[in-house]
Amino acid sequence: MSKYYLNYLDELESEAIFVLREVWAQFDNPVILFSGGKDSILVTHLAKKAFYPARIPFPLMHVDTGHNFPETIKFRDDIIKELGAQLIVGSVQDSIDEGRVAEEKGKNATRNALQITTLLDAIESNNIDCAIGGGRRDEEKARAKERFFSHRDDFGQWDPKNQRPELWNIFNGKHFEGEHFRAFPISNWTEMDVWNYIKRENIAIPSLYFAHEREVVWRQDSWIPNSEFLILEDHEEIVTKKIRFRTLGDITITGGIESDADTLEKIADEVSGMRQTERGNRSDDKRSESAMEDRKRQGYF
Amino acid sequence: MLDNNQLLRFTTAGSVDDGKSTLIGRLLYDSKSIFEDQLEAIENTSKKKGHEGVDLALFTDGLRDEREQGITIDVAYRYFTTPKRKFIIADTPGHIQYTRNMVTGASTANAAIILVDARHGVIEQTKRHSFIASLLQIPHVIVCINKMDLVDYKEDAYNKVIQQFEEFSSKLLVHDIRFIPISALNGDNVVNRSENMNWYQGAPLLHTLETMHISSDINKVDARFPVQTVLRPQSDDDNRDYRGYAGRVASGIFRVNDEVTVMPSGFTSKIKSIDVLDKSLNEAYAPMSVSLTLEDDIDISRGDMIVRSNNKPEALQDIEVMLCWLNDDAAKPRAKYSIRHTSNEQKAMIKEVIYKINIETLDRNTEDKSLNMNDISKVKIRTTKPLMVDPYRENRTTGSIILIDDATNETVAAGMIV
């Protein structure tokens, strides 16, 4: 009987598919939050598996900060076409233009926190009752306590001290009008698991993850890409380096690492030897000890 | 990592002083699962608090309130990988007021680590943690006798704890209990074999976790497939005639051509195909997520269960359950709740509280009929429609339920069917 067990990747896959099917069964109007990053690409791939041969039965939603890598937007549009899926875009620029939020000032200004308002507005205006995300518990300490089905009150806020207990694989998605849930099918995956699975399944990901030549500037311990949004300090200098990105966020805050890894095999090898967490290159997480928790309480991804 | 590497989920319960956080920090640190930036953050915090060296325990403290108070109040999940296995730790607080968190962490665990302070031996808390492991039917229990450095690494202290533990554990239903003498602080027998305890012939903790046989823990006899949803492609897709029943095999093995019965309707058919995205399979076993198609056109929906015709669960409206109350608000007598059992949801009423367990002494109290937060009680529940159930000790998936309060939508209780 010894062959009747799953290896760790198959078990993680099966768990994620189970969660995605529960979302579909328990909610009226779910969406996948799609950023074009590897985690949301993975969730989309798993959703394809969960519902095959039917199409993914819900839209993908992108919260567009306007500070994108052009590669990410092209990748997003390609995948939408391939899946025959519907795309909902929530625009941070629109939120700014409508006066819902104010742009941060200064050289380290980002639109990261502004996304919260745009996201919650898009959830409300599209009547979404569950937003499926690619968050993983290994990413950050506040996420270590996140549930698979995570309740948000009618202000979109997370109350980490008053979460619903989640036992076995019985998920409770019951909610009142105006409240919504976040669902995290890949909660139990680590960065390494994600890469091993992407490699195994040969899932297409944006070219930004592979080593490539790019104009960058050294700032806050990582290589920040040159873009129209970059404001150079006097002592800073733009150089060309062979780099790749471990995570993809806004082009203004996502730091790259020097690397020669230009295939999935090489990336997986490189990641297995990494001594820094992937979010270590994200300046949004460096702001304070509880930066992620504070944003999550307000309704962040 | 190799392709056949398995996933092992284990739970740890412990309170502030017994070294649980240090043990987890040690496992992560010595297995090189702590990243440099995480270590740096911990070093800074350690300095701020005036600790000498690096306080590994800080690594497991997640939320701001917990960091401030130095306690773990919720279940936190940690991950590490070795060349042999991937591990998920459900890290739970140990005090009696967090029984519900311990129960939550235990519900999915393959193994439980119970920490005993070598100086104090088996105490009430040890009994409580062991009882929860037994109640939630965690297949493997590892008793780590910690702080051996404080008893001069003496074998006597270790043997005394084993004897104390075995005296009371005969009352419990745990099949596999192991004992390991460790010092989490100094790393003895955690990842590396201790040089201070040559009298101990067994394996260190990590090796035990890496090699423990877990593939026979899943029930492979009783084939159960709770239907989550029905897959019917839209008319503009290919495969428009496809009608698949999506779900995760709860237990047992299903093969193409198996005679199956759909419960509760009782209709029978044969399995036509077992499908996943890229291929069709000859068989599916727990815990695989697949889509089943049947030879006959039968009305099947979410909440139904497909089972092998020669081995069916019981369809019951009256069940006896070991119930753990999870909510601040106590149960209201004869109140109605929604009950969730696999993908099935019905209404239910708690008809009778048979007894409450004193989880410090394991004594039964038949007088106190209240159900308050953290209480574990044996109750009788009646449901509006039958549930297709197996006893929890035979099947953790089809033997478990939760209760939801319709007034708040909160999950108020979790139960194991007797």
C-alpha cells in the first residue's frame, strides 16, 4: 500500500484546489486578485486545474497602481486572452483623480498604501464577496496567522485577534451584506515550494523573474529599476546590471538582485541557497516592525 | 528535495516557560530555515529588550500585541524543509484559556510535540496537551523532556518522566508515543545528537520527524468522496456534455468501474472516469482533489457523498459528539445552529449535554450542563436531515463537524463524532 500517498507538492496542490472549489461553492461573486506576480499566476493556474474542463468561473481583478513594469501589464493581458477570463481593473490613478486618496510626497513616496482604498472601492462597486489572493503564511509574520478563509468587516478591515477558528478542512465563509472574505489557497506554500511547482508544471511567468540586463540604482540595499517615476538623489547613479526580481510589486519599490539565473532550474537552485527573505527587497515592508500587520488590518492584500 | 518527499504537519503546545518557542526557534535555526534579515530583526529586538545573545523564541512571536506581551495567543504556522521532508508547524499557546487554539492546531496534525520540563515532570498542563492530542486523534505523539541541561543530563530524570507519563496515558487513545531527552536552549538532541547524554540510544527530534512513518495514518479502507461542486462547462466551451463531481477524496481509494452509491439519495452507478487537468487517472486516493464522472445521469449536488457501494457510512440525524466550545458566548440551551459536516450543511440542535470533561483531571462532570468557551463536553445533537458520518477515530474528515451561530455567522464549536 506504500504508494498511496502524495508527495508534498501534490498535497499542497490538492489542498489549494480544495480551497478554490470551496470559494466557488460558498460565495456568489468571487474574484482572483491578479497582480502579475508569481503567486497570483500560481493561484490562477491552480484555479484552471480546479474547474477543468470548465473555464475559471470568476473574473481576475487587478489593482493597477499605474506604477507598473510594462512587462507585467503585457503578461496580464496575454493570460486573460488565453483563459478567456474577464478582467476587472481598479485604478489607483482614478482614486487619486477622484480625490479618494492623496499621493505620497518625497523620493520614497509609493502608491503601495493607496492601493488599499482602490482595492476596497473595487470590491464594493463590483459587489465582490470574496477576493482570492496569493498570500502565503511564510512571507511575513502577520501573515503567519492568516486563515484560509479570512473575514473582513464592512469597512474591509481585518481583526487578527478575533478570527474565526479554522479546524480540519471545514471553512466557514458565511457573511453579512457588505462584508467580504479574503481566501488564500496557497497559505501553506513557501517561496521554494512555489518555484519547485512552477518548474514542475512549467508555468509561464513574466520575464522579469529571469536574469536580464537592466538600468538600476542602488538604494536601501537593493537594485531599484530606472523608470519614469524614479527621482535620483545627488549621490545616486544609474548603472546597468544583470539582475532579476524575486517578487514583483510597483516598479518604484521593487528591488532586484544581481543574478545569472535565466532558467526555472537556475532560479529554483538560486532560491534554495538564498539567505534573505524575498520581501527583504520590498521597501514597503521595511517601514516598521509591524508594517504588514498595520496595512493588513486596514484591508491590504 | 526529492519527488517522493512527504509533508508532515505537527503541532506544539506550550506556555511561556517551558521552552516551546525556543525549541521551534532551534529547529528553524539549526535546519537553516531562518533567513539573515529575519535573524537581524530578532537580534535587534533582543538587544532592545536587553537579552543576551539572540532570543530564538522571538522568531515565533507574530502579531504586535503578542510581541508586546510576550505570549502566543493564536495559532501561528511555521514552515521548514529538510532534504527529507517539508514541515508545517502549528504553533499554539498552552494555557487552559487557549484550549480552543490548541484544538484548532491539533485538528490537521500528523504529530504532536509535548514539552515536559525535566525539573518538574508531568504536570496538569502535560496531561491537558496529551488529552487534546488523543481527543483530536493525532497519530503520533513525541514527548520532549526539555531542559535536561538543568538536571545535569541525568538519565534518572528522563526515566522518571516516562514513568509518570505512562501512568496516566493508559487512559488515552494514542497509538504511537515516543520520548526524547532534549535541551532546546543548547540544542541537545534537537537537530544534532547530544554528546551530553550517551545513555540515550534513540534518534534526535528532527531525525524522528523526518523518518516517522505517516503514509498509513490516512484511512485507506473506507472510500468517501464528499461532493464540493458540480463541474459543467458552458455551452460555448468544448466538453459541453461533461458533468463532473468535484471534490477531495476524504478517505479510501476509488477506481474506474467501482460500484458507487450516492448518499443520501441511495442511487447507484459506476465510476466512468477520474479526471484532473492534464489527464485521466485509474484511481484516486486521499487526499487527492479530482473530478469524478459516473456512468449514469444522477441528480447530485454539493453536500452529497459518493461512497463505494459495499462500504457505506451511517446516515444519522442523531449523533453523539465530543464538542469543544470555541466562542465567547456560551451555548444557549436547545438553540439552533448551522452544522457543517464535509461539504454538507444542515440545521442542528444541541439536545443534551451528557457530561463535561475536566481537562486537568480527565474527570467527568455530569452536573454542569453549560457550554462555555474552551469547554470539552460530550453532547447529543439532532440535525434536520441525515449526515453521512463515520466515527472520528476511524475517519478525521467524515467524523468531524463545526457549529455556526446564524446570528453572528461565527464558528462557535467543533465536534468529533463518537
